[in-house]
Amino acid sequence: MSLVICPECANEISSAADACPNCGHPFVKPVVQPNVIVQEFVEEESGFPKWAFIPLGLLGILLLGILFYALRSGDDDQRNINVKIASQPPVTNTRETTIRTDTPLPNQVVVPPSSSSQTVVVPAAPPSSTTTTTVPSTETVVPDKGTVSLEAKVLSKTGSPQPVRNVKFYLLKKDLNSILNDAKIEDETGQGLVNALGLSIVFPDRYGDVRQKAMSAIGKQSVHSITTDASGKAQLKDVKPDNYYLFAITKTGNGFAVWDSPITIQAGQNSLVLSPVSPTEVAPQ
């Protein structure tokens, strides 16, 4: 341990003392700066040598050449296959095609409104020839029944057609006048049997007997009947092809409307386009 001279009292004291033991003079020790050693980082060399990229590149080029050659060979094989397929003879169709003229097409009949002074006979649409392809061991079945689609409308006061809802249509064996004559319906007003039936529809309390007797006779001559839906449409199925009379009667605002027209039903689909009926006005009694 070394000794130093106190600058205050000039006594020798230890250099390790913080203050002079004689006079109490403090000693300030010099601050020792730490010696920091910085070691330079030396990057290590990579273990994969750069010269090794040269053979890898050559190997990649070689693989690309082999792949290109393989694809080109595949295209050549495909072209050869296409040529072989195109050179084969076409397959001959062995199915037999026959033309039938006895198969009816859907029929569309325009039915005019009924008239008390004239009966309009609507001819049936002639069958058209169609081409039917038949396969061996398969028979073409011609239906022996017909389906009838109809749509009924009446003319309003403004002349615009309106669908008739919940109206029952009949296919009759006879016309309406013949049925009413055979039923001995009395014509009290002298305006015809059809108008007598119409008055019984408008005034059921007054002509109830006429209505009951007439509708009973109509029901006996009815072959089919159907009621129209909210749009005035209806459809009959399984109708035997024949000549019929289409009949319906309904009450309107101030009178009644009657449908009474001859029609012909053929096998298959039949569409009846009914002309809008103008109602018969009845004066209050």
C-alpha cells in the first residue's frame, strides 16, 4: 500500500483512505475508465463453393432438353391417333325411319258463341303428316282417348272479355233444343226454349220447376262435365273421340250467358278456343 501527503496537514496517510485521519480532509479518487475491447466480427466463408453452380446449371439445361423432347414425342403420338380414328369408316345408322299419316296432332278448334237463329258447325282440323322414328322391337302406340282444354269468357258492359268462374261445362250427345223438346219444357214467355231455361236460371224462385226439369234432362245426355277455375279454364281427360255438343249456362249481372256449339273431339290433345259470349239481358219482372 502506498502513502500520500495530505495537502491540508502535510501528514503521510494511506492512499486507500477516503479522508485524512488527522485533519479530516477528504480525498477524491480518480475515476478509472473501463477498458472496453471491441472484437471485430469476421464473416466466415460459406461452405458451398461458388464453382458448384456451374455443373448444376448444365444439369438443369440437360433436364429441360429431355422434357421438351418428351412433350414433342407425345404430340406426334396424338397426331397419329387422330389420323387413325379419322380414317375409320363411318358407322351406318341401322334404325328405320317411317312416316305415319294416321297419327293426329293436337287439335285447336275455334268455337263461336251460340246463336238462337243459326248453328255453326265447326269442322275438325285435318290431321297433318308427321315423321316418327321407330326402333326395332318398339311399337308406337296411338292413344284412343282425347284430352280437351277450354277457356271461357263473357263480354262485360264495357266490351272487355272476362273469365267465367265456377261454371260447369257439359259434353252432350244431343243439341240443347232437342234435349229441351224431348223433356217437354214449357215456353211460357214464347221466346224459345233456350230463353226459357235462361229465365229459370235468373229467376229460380219463379221458374224453379223449369230449371229442375231441364237440368235433369241435360244431365242424362251428358257424357262428361267439368267446372272452370278462377281463370275460366278447364280440362277434360279420357274423352272418347266423337262428335259432341258443348253446353254451359250461367247467370250474369242482368241476365244469363249460354254456350251451345257442336264440336268434334279427336284422339290426343284438343284445344277449344271459345269466343267471348255476349250475355242476354233480362228486364226485371
